[in-house]
Amino acid sequence: MSEKAIRHIEPFTNQFGDVIQPGDAVYSITMCTKNTHIAKGEYLGVIKREGWRGEEQLSVQVLVDAEKTAWRWKDTKEDTTWFAYYSQSREPNSRDVEAYGVPYKRVSTLQLNRIVPAM
């Protein structure tokens, strides 16, 4: 089992030469298959690990605002879950429930260290 990663609270210099201090507002750039996502957040620090070749590998951590989906009954506005909704004996109907966004903060560890200062 691997050891728990420790966050080091220290300045970080990105690939453009910008020095970013902990607590600074940044934009984090992440990519997935044919998708690029940019999120505004706060730089927290770096995770230092040993790479597979034995050299030190840095990964920056950013606190970003995110939104998760929750469901509620349309008539009473009480929260529910899809499991509770579909386990009822009546016929499921999407007109009975509505989805809404719940904001929360997430710590994102960026392996490629793609952050730039927010202007």
C-alpha cells in the first residue's frame, strides 16, 4: 500500500514562468477525451512524489467550485434520490421529479500542472 501524499504549501512556477503563491486565484485547465475544461479556483500547494524513474514529480492542487446534481419532488420540493424514486410501486415518471444543482468545493490534483493566474 502506498503512503498518503502530503501537500506542501509553497510557491509554484508554471510553464510560462508565472510564480503562483498559495491562496492565489488561478484558472485550472483539465482535459479529457476531446473535451477541455477551465475552472476558476484557488491554488493550495503541491504534492511531491517519486516518479517511476526515481525523479521527483510535482502535482499541483487547486480548490475549485463545482456543482453536483440532486433531485427533488416537483410538488413538495423535498429532496429525494433516484433509488427512492424508482423503488416506489407506481410507474416512474420524469415529470414527478426535477434535477437541480448543488454547489460545493472540490480539491483537484492536476498531474500536468496546468494552472495560470487569474487576472
